[in-house]
Amino acid sequence: MYQISVQTRARTELVDITSQIAGVVSEAGIGDALCNVFVPHTTAGVTINENADPSVVHDILKVVDSVIPFHDPGYRHSEGNSAAHIKSSILGCSLNVIVEGGSLKLGTWQGIFFAEFDGPRSRKVWVSFSALV
Amino acid sequence: MYQISVQTRARTELVDITSQIAGVVSEAGIGDALCNVFVPHTTAGVTINENADPSVVHDILKVVDSVIPFHDPGYRHSEGNSAAHIKSSILGCSLNVIVEGGSLKLGTWQGIFFAEFDGPRSRKVWVSFSALV
Amino acid sequence: MYQISVQTRARTELVDITSQIAGVVSEAGIGDALCNVFVPHTTAGVTINENADPSVVHDILKVVDSVIPFHDPGYRHSEGNSAAHIKSSILGCSLNVIVEGGSLKLGTWQGIFFAEFDGPRSRKVWVSFSALV
């Protein structure tokens, strides 16, 4: 298992970690495998989306923040970050990407994003590789 | 493939199955692997979130139940559980967790939850393990 | 890695690709493995849900399309498909299914769906297999 660090800078933010994950693939000397990206936090997640036009990330956060309210009189969790927990479950904290010939195999417009929902914070991402058949 | 059983007790409920999954890891004698947790139902899911403060689970269900309405005049599915199907797709029915040295490797606050959206029912969860490289 | 093609026919649509994935399992001669299904697009996703009653798919799309608005004055992405990007992140583009004895192991009511959110288009799905332990 490999670990990368992510420093987030806002309350909610999508941080492009594609090149960091690619760096792990490289360091680990992986040829062909299935790469698992896992976020060990309960107020953050991981997602794949477009990393060409930054307005896509803006719009994702805008809608997610508007559908899942930061404040709600019915929230019981006393830390004030219930919305972050909910968003974490909705986006998920685990996904897989194929590695082929030593490179992450992503679609043309795809990047891997760390999804911060309760920042800014210092975060970790765990990366592991499964053997293909 | 291994199977665990979950008895849910409410219409919507997050049931902490972390220790049951850890039990499978143990029984199966797994050292290092990637554990896949799969829910073979279409009105339930699986998610990872905080299992320390039960108010987190309360708040997740509260918002999910409020964003995805139980009743909607536009629903066509005649069984009356359309909301459960929708929530299942949003949370997902498949996720991966690293196993290292015979233990599930989760973040400090993370637990694995069976997400019931059309209970109470008797449910199954399937667990399998991929070889790491 | 294997690839299948999907021709979508509507703006938003869930296309049942279970038999196409089963065809890949068959062609590849896979016995027991973990099958990864990956969508290399940023305005589409993959999900598992009921494929017996088509009204389930109708209701999923209805609610998703209503919670994530097609038009919003706050959207910045100029291509007009921000909603599709958001839905892609919410459903996800990567999931795993067990293969046992040469067959996809799904629950009784489960099918695998390609989730089109910005169609109609010609799409691809990537399929790979991890070795079980």
C-alpha cells in the first residue's frame, strides 16, 4: 500500500491528484494492474471527472453544496460538519482505475480528484494495486 | 466468495457491518489483499462513514430521505419503493477496502455500513478478496 | 482490458449492459475473478439496479434529473452539460462484480447499466478482471 498527502485549501474543493497517483504507479514499478484509490476520511471522498475546464469542478461543487445543506435544524451531529459526511457517502471513498503498460488508463477528459468537504485540512490517500488475470 | 447476513430493523437504516467483514477476513485467513464488499440487492447499498458518533448516521439518512422523496406522483414503479432503488444507485452496492497483515485497513473514524432503504428485511452481503501486486 | 461499445438514444438513459459484460467474461474465458467495469467518460456513469421492471429505471432518471437541474444560472461550464458531469460523479464510473464459475454473480434483480447523462452518443465501457485469493 502506498500513501499520498493532499493539502486542501477551502471548505469544499476538488483537488486533481491524477499526477500524484501516476507518480505512485511509476515509483511502484507497476506494469498492468487495477489501481485502487481509497480515501481514509469520513468527510472527504474521491471522484473522477473532467480536469480540462475548471468550471466543471466549480459546477459540481456548487450543486452538491446546494443539494446537501451545510446547516439544517434537523442535524444532530454536534461537530457541525454533517453535510461533509453526507457528501462523502454520496461520492464514495473508493474507486478503481486500470493501469496498462505502466500508465493510468483514463478517458480523454478524465482526472482523479480528491473531494474535500470539510477543509482546509491535511489529508491522506491510500493507493494499492490488484493483479489482473 | 463469502457471505454474511444482515437483519435490518427499520425502513431506512445504516447497519455497521465492520466487525462482520473483519470476521470474514479472519476466517478466510487473508493476509494482504483488496477486499470487495458487494450488496446483491437493488433497494440497499453499502457505504463507509463515521461509526463513532451515531448522530452522523442519523444525519446521513435524514438528508438522503429528504432529497429523494418516498412518494412522488411521477413514480411509475408499482411496488412503492422507487426511492429505495434510487438511493441504492446513489450510494452504490460495491466498494473496496485494503486488508493488510490480516486486518481491514480503514481510517480512524471509518466503519463499513450496510445501507437499508426498503426494510426491515433479511439481507446478504458478499465479500471477496483480490490479490495485491 | 476489454472494451464494449454502447450506442445511447436519449439525453439521459440507463442502458442494460449486463449481457454485453457477460459476453466479455465468456470470450475472455474467465472462471473466478473480480470484474471491474469502468466508464471512460465524464458525462456518463455505471450503476447496478433492477432490470426486471423498466419503471425502476424511469423513476431513477426522473429523480436524478429533477434533483440535479439541467439549467442553473450559476453554472459556469460553457458546454451546457454541467448536470451530466455532476450526475457522473454521483453515480460513479467504476464498480466491481464477482465472476464465479464463468458467470457474473449478481443478485436476483440486479443488472448492470450504462448511465448516459449527455446523449445520445457512441460510448465505450472498459472491462478488466482481478485475480481472487
